[in-house]
Amino acid sequence: MKISSLQENLSKGLSIVGRAVAVRSTLPQTSHVLIASESGRLKLAATNLEIAITSWIGAKVEEEGAITVPARLLSDFVNSLPNEPIEMTLTPRGRQLRIVCARNEASVAGMDANDFPPIPAIRDGAPLKLDPVSLRTAINQVEFAAAADDTRPVLTGIHMLMEDSDLTLAAADGFRLAVHKLSLGEKVAQRTEVIIPARAMRELNRFLADEEEPIEMTLNAARSQVLFRLKNVEMVAQLIQGTFPNYSQLIPQSWTSRAVVDVAEFLRETRIASIFARDGSGIVRLQVNPGEELQPGKLVISARAEEIGDNRGEVDVTMEGEPAKIAFNSKYLQDVLQVLDVSQVALETTNPSSPGVLRPVGQDNYVHVVMPMFVQW
């Protein structure tokens, strides 16, 4: 093998596939990155057996070949090199990768490419084309609501429902629920639902920032794996098997109080209150009161911690219905407010012990439900 590539391109490719390198594994190959020539380009691949990422970068291929080398060692070395062409050569029947760049050279011991875990090739399903900008917004607005611990594995994933010409993403961790619906622009052949690991969706989200062309999503026939194909990157993820909760039943269909509030002001006051909430179980109290005559309504955001202190902030609101009070975990409230891409959000409540609902004003494709905290008013 004899391949040359620019340091900048190789560094970027390694950073992309490096997200799939196993941190701790009994299988040495999963801590390696596969380097191979393919169709006149340099192919890089890594897998932790749950997700596999492959990236292709421009290169000059003089001799074909393939090898796997320790991912972290190679990445650290390449990142420290000057922005000059890098030449990589592999001796025949050897497992030493020689790397030369400007006045630097190194030799890295590798392993046979044939021993690298095979990356599934998903070619049997009909690909679904997705707009990268819309998909990125959808992932941003739901992934944080997925459960972090795996006591209920289905909740560590993002539920994806394809029906008619809509794609609905949903995530829940037992304390909150986020649902985003986006239009596909084409009708799907049949109703399909899968659960994709939230971690895989976060990795996909990183790649979408640079994408302009539609990306392709393909499911294998067994509904056990999903492939996302971008311009120069492919990612395969193992799907989570199980039944996702029927979340439509968890979304309140009515309210007794609805307050429309500026997102930026709401987020700022919540962050201020969270400073005091840190020593008070993270609880932020919200009280909504209608205005009198020509005065706007008021949303009072407060927090208090015994023996520490308390705070109180106010935000003007446009209100319908009755006065209301409810308490939330400050982190959950901040998580949703900072991913909204609108200027106003509607807070809908019924009573202090029922879930609160946040809906972006002017958009009907997103809803966020937060369970309340029980406090002494």
C-alpha cells in the first residue's frame, strides 16, 4: 500500500470515524481504525459493534492495500503534524504502517485488515431521503430527552415513526417527553417504527452540519440495523429491540392556563433561578397571573434553598385562562428552552400535579411535556 493525502483531510477523516472507536473493549480491533484504498480514495472506518462509521477522503493511491492501526495513536500523531502531504506506505506482508510528513516520520504497528469486524452492508431496503437541515433540528429538539441509564433500554433510544408522508421523532426518560414531526415530501410505502440509539443520532447530528444534499436512511430487512448515507460518510447503527411507550397518551389535550412568553427571557430567568435551585433539589417554581386592565400578565420564576437563600424573577406574558402555579426541574426546563428556534413559547398547565406542556408559538410540529415537581406552596 502506498497512499498520500493532505494532513488536513486525514485529520478530519480520523476525527469523524474516531467517534465510533471503542473506549473499553475486550476486542483489540475495535480500538483500531481501518485504513484502506477504495476506488481511488482513502477509506477510513471504525466500529464499537454498536455503531460503525466509514469516511472517504481524497487521496493519491499509488498502491492498493489495507491495515488497521490504533486509532488514538494515529489520530494524535496526525493532528500534531504540519499541514503538508502525508505519505503512508505498508511493506508487503508487513503489519507496519510507515508515515512520512515533511521532516517527520513514524512507524506504527498494525493488525491484519481481514481481522477487522465486518461493517454491515445494508443494500436491501428502499432508501428514504431526508433533508439535513430539518433532520438536524428534529434531532436537536428530542435527543436530550432520551434516558441516560439503561434500566429501560427502549428509553435510551429515539423512537422513529414513518407514516404517510411524515417522520416523527420522539424521546422520553420517564420525566419528560419530546416529540418532533417533520414532512418527508413523499409518501412511505408502509407504516414503519424503529428505535435508534440516542448516541447514534447524536453522532449523525455532528455530520449533518456540513451537509447540503439530502441524506439517505435505509433499514435492513430484519429491522435490526439502520444505515445513514451522507456525501462522504456512512454510519450503521444497531437498532434497539422492544416496544416504545405509547407517548400520544401522555400529551395533555386540554389546559386551564396558557401563557405565551419570550423564550430568551424565560431561559435567562430560569438560569438565574437554577443557581439557587442547585441547593434545593433543582426545583424552579413558576407562577402565572393574568394582567389587570391594560397590563400584561406576569410569569414569576423563583427558587429557594433552605439555609442558603432564594430569588424571584418576573417575565411579561400574554395569558389565557386561570392563574396557575407549577414547579419543574430547572435542568429539564433549560434543556428544552435552549433548543427552541422561535422567539415565543406557550406554557400550558392544568394544575400543579399535572404535566406542563411547552409548544413553540407559530410551529405545530413540536411538543414537549415535563412532569411537575411536588412542592409546598
